[in-house]
Amino acid sequence: MPRYSEEFKAKVVEKMMPPNACRVADVHRGAGISKATPDAWHREF
């Protein structure tokens, strides 16, 4: 399983928050990560 930097995680979570509010499906495809990963990172922040 790849490890991602805290900076990368924060950028992905930021895309899911207002004012951007992108859908998880769009975020995970754009970042090249699994669909569940952005949700897990969102719970961390």
C-alpha cells in the first residue's frame, strides 16, 4: 500500500470541502487513489 504525504492528503481533502465541494468520485479519479481513501482522510482532518 502506498504512503502519501500529509500535504497530499490535505490537498485531496481540501478539494472535497467548500467552496470547491467536488464529489468523492471525481477527487479519487483525479488523484489516482481508491474511492474509500478520500473519505478516510476526511475523517482524519
